[in-house]
Amino acid sequence: MPVLKKKPVVSAKTATKTAAKSTTKSTAKPAAPAAATRAAKIDDKLIKLGLRSDMDKVLHLPLRYEDETEIKNISEAGFIFGRSVQVEGIVTACEVAFRPRRQLVVTISDDSGQLVMRFLNFYGSQVKQMAEGNRVRARGEVRHGFFGAEMVHPSYKMVIEGAPLPSALTPVYPAGEGLSQTLLRKTIIDAMARIAWRDTLSEQLRSSLELMQFEPAVRMLHNPPPDIDESALADRSHAAWVRMKFDELLAQQLSMKRAQIARREKGAAVLPTVGKLSKAFLKQLPFALTGAQQRVLEEIRADLQQSFPMQRLLQGDVGSGKTVVAAIAAAQAIDSGFQAVLMAPTEILADQHFRKIAGWMEPLGVNVAWLTGSLKKKEKLEAKARIESGEAQLIIGTHALIQEDVQFSKLGLVIVDEQHRFGVGQRLVLRNKGLDNNLASSKQKIPHQLMMSATPIPRTLAMTYYADLEVSVIDELPPGRTPIVTRVIDQNRRDEVIERVHAAALEGRQVYWVCPLIEESEALQLQTATDTHQTLVAALPDLQVGLVHGRMKPAEKQEVMDAFTRGDIHVLVATTVIEVGVDVPNASLMVIEHAERFGLSQLHQLRGRVGRGSAASVCLLLYQGPLGMVAKQRLRIMRESTDGFEIARKDLEIRGPGEFLGARQSGQAMLRFADLETDQWLVDKARDLAHTLLRDDPATVEAHLARWLGAREDYLKV
């Protein structure tokens, strides 16, 4: 007889679990789709980092390098200060300690001594990984703590005895969330195996410019040998870096010059008429234009009479009178039978423009429309209908102007104020509002474009980044403007500052008190606008103290600003929403809280809100010590200069060029490797070669732009 095996007794709970597992196994998706999903997620993260093509990945060059080619014994490493060093040892102790906070403390030893590795943030898996007897290779800066030589949060990996060392320096790449250095290195190595390495520059060109070949330069930067000059690698003066910087600058110059050529080939509405409206506008102004305003106005008028689109940047310091020049340009467009539109980055600034320009234009019979996101639905529909029908001749507003359902009747001139605060894509959308969908592209008329900026751009930067623009500069302030005296004051003297505010208000003057944050931040511990408002209300019971910040509804903000403009509010506590566009001539004192936290251009913009009347004006920069080197530089520059162009030049030295441009707001960084201050000699060479290549060698132009810019080139044209 066969032996019958007794079936095991299975509980209901176990049976359920087993069934669930069985179901999971039977309905689970194959591994391949899961791998594909993971790969897609990695691709998304790479795209966020700007790495779409294989060439993008190959040109994702290291930020810095780590030398993992050598191991020091632990006793020797203890005498190497101020730089990272690599050691290897056996784990002799591993514990989770509380001194005073929870941390992982690992002791490793070699034949020469022992070293402690401390991790303040760690995972449970690390505790298991560093079990006693395992071998670890660690890299970090050695310092001497309570328990002797130690590394805090070193980079490390578990190794077996005799594991080989790298033969080159280890690159450290700019990374994004979820992208490890290991993954980036593998991604770049794979991409390098796939790309076509053909040099875009001929041997003759490289020789005349004394440049390395492209492929050896790239390979060296991704995989530098240990005997390379590390200082030249770090300061990017090595020949391999010079080649990368030159190529990048050449691509940028080619793109800009090509955009300029293409723009001149496009048609634009000719706006020739300086007619009845323009003449009446100038006649009714209660002041005469300065020489600088007249000069830039002539430049703009000449552009508007051309049959290709104007693309002009109007620069002028705070209070130099850019708005009136823009209004006169709009009058020329209207005189010529076209619409003009002015877009500003904030509702407060747009409202300031609307009130001022409509006050000039409407008495002359111009129909001015106002369009912002805060308008009620009915008001928006009415404004859009007037714009589309052509009834509205001048349109002023915010980002609401670039919504898809806003259509213009006959748009001839686009004015963008504070252009660097808009993304390039946003400016492109507004410009394209002038296109007629019923016409072929060859017959399209593109509106003229005037961009304004109160953040003066140094000449070097303008020539490089705005190679496809004409630049006009108002370098003269209107007469009667009193210089602003700037004082730098320690936060501990707050009570004295409040007394000064009180005295100014009693003399009939108005005061701004600017704060950097709305709500409390433990990390920064800054005085907040709401707290400051409450403090000043209590300290100045006989004065009206107002508050305005970015989280208020537009109508609430406008109500407070109107009260301040009328003089009903003596002291206005504000965040940086008042940075541009607010014009209250009676305001002659400004206090900027935590001035050390602001950038130079922002401090200069804020300071420009006072000094707009005839009274002597003062700006007090309150700071909290101790100050870092950069903060000291900024405050000293603000105290010593009121010249916006000099301040912009200093700001460029401190910050670099990135934030002047607005390109970053579209995710398109313009220059990653070249530095416009130290690499000007390369800019000049790139500019000269771009001119030659565009004239003589279109194939090289196409190949070079495809390699360095790809689809990003369109963003450099507005």
C-alpha cells in the first residue's frame, strides 16, 4: 500500500497569505516593463538636468575631482590638513551612539593606527554593512575630535583586500535628485561610446587658435590622469577646459549673430509716423526730456521705421525716465495705425505704468486697456474683446497678456519691462501674438520689440549675451533728483532707527521699511514683515503704519499702495513687492532689514524707491553680524556708490552673469563653462571666428550649433 503523507495543518491566516502570494506571483507584470519604467524615470531625471541627447551627456562636464588613486595609511592621514585624503582599514567597532544626538560611530584600523568615522544621518543598512571585520575605503578630511582622528560623513565603499585603485582622478558631476554619481558616470561613459567624435573645427583653425582637439579634451576632462596639473584643472585654465570654453562661446556667438541675420530677413510693420499724437504727447509733458532720453528716442524711432523687427534693449538706472521713452514709442506705433502692448512682471508695476501712461494718453484720445489676472471674469472678457477688435490702441498688463485666448487686432510694438524677470519663452509668446494665422510664414509681420531694464548690464555682458540686440542706454538722471545718502547700521541700533523714522514722519515725510520674509523661518531667523509691522504699530502709536506683501490679494495690495501714495500711511512695511514700479515722491527714507541677505541689484532697486522727489533722501541698511566676506563687499559698495552701472559691474564680479539674463527662468542656462570676466580674450576670438564662419562655412556653423545648442537655439532669439 502506498504511504499517505499527512497534509500539514495550515491556519486561515497563513492560507490567506499564501493565496495572496500566489495571486501576486500569477498576476505580477514581467520584469522587463518594470526595468523599462525605471529607465524612463531615470531619463526624466536626466532631462530635468538638461541631458537629452548623448552629446548633452558627454558635455556634462565635472564640477570637481576627487583623487582616489592613492591610499594613505591612517597615521600619515592624521597630519594632512585642509584637504581630503583616502584611507583603508578593517572595521573594529560599529555602534549607534547618542552624544548628544543619535549618530553612527565606526572605528577602522590599519597597521599604523585607527580612525573614527562619524555619520550624523545614516540608514539601518549602513550599520549592517559596516560590521566588524569588513574592509572599508573612506575619503574625507581628517580632523581631530574628542576621540582622536576622525572623518565626519566621509564618502566610502566596502572593498576586498587588494581591490584595485582607479588610474585617474574621479570626476564629481553636477547632479539632480535621484541621480547618483555612479549612475551619472555610467550614463556618460555609455554616451561617449555612441557619439560621433568628429571635430567641428578644422585642423587649420585649431592650429591658428592654439586649441586642443575636441575628443582628447573631452576625454581628459572626464578621465584626467593622476599626474595632471590639478590647479589648472580646478581653475579651468587647462588646455582641455580652454577648448570647451571656446566651443561654448563660439556656439553662443554663432547663434546670436544668426538670429540677428534671420531677424533682418523677417518682415515687420513699418511705423513711420511721428504724427499728431506723438507731438501732442511731448507738448503736454510737464518736463523736458533729458539729452540721454532724446538720444535713445531717436534710436528707437529710427528702428520703428525699418521694415525688419526692432529688437532693442533700453537700459537706464532707477528713475532715469525709461517709462516716458516707452510711452513715446507707443505713441509712434499708434500714430502709424497699430496697437502697442506693455507687459510688466508684477501687478503693482503694471498698475503704476497704467496710471502714469493712461494719465498721459487718455486725455489725448487714446483708448487704453488694462489686463491682469486679478480682474473679474466680465472685466477680462470686455478687455479681451476691445483688444481683439482693435478698439484698444494701447494695452498694459501682466502675464495675463500671454494667455492663449488674448488676440490682438494689429500689433505693431511689444514693450517688456524688467525683461530679465520674464522667462525667454514668455517673451517669445507675447512677440508671436502679432502673427496672423491666416498668412504664410514668408508674409508674416513680426512686431517690433523694446525691452526695458533698470538692472544695468555691464558692457562686456551686453556685448556677449545680447549680440543680436541693439542696446540703448539712458545714462543721465532728470534734473532736480537729490542724491540718496546710504548708511550701514548694526541691527542692535534698531531703537535709534525707529526714532529716526518717527522724526521723519513728523516732518511730513513718508518711510519704507523693507523686510526679506513674510513668515518666520527657523533656518534664517529673519525679522518678518508681519512681526515688524506689529512692532512699529506699537512703537509709533501716533502714526499710520501699513503692510504690503506678496501673499495679499492684488486688490488688498493696491488699496494699501493707494493709501500710501495719497499720504494716508506714514510708514509702509513691505517685502520686495515694492522693488520696482512704486513712485511716491514724498517718500524720502528707506530702512532695509537684514540688508546682508539681499543681492546688490535688488538693494539698488529698492533704494531707488526713495529720492524721487526734491527732499534729501536716506537709505538705512540694517544688518545682523557677523558678516561674511561677500555681504561686507555688498554693503560697502552700496554705501559708496549710487551709480547703477558701477554697482552692476561689481555685482557681476561677485555673482557672475547668470542672473542678469532671464534665460535661467526658462531652464536654458546660457554659459556653463566660460567666465565673461576672466575669459574675455576667448570671447573676442569666438566673435571674430563666428563672423568668418557665418560668411564662409555654413556646414561648420550647423555642425557646431547642433553639438552645443541643439533645440535650445530658439530661446536665444528673444
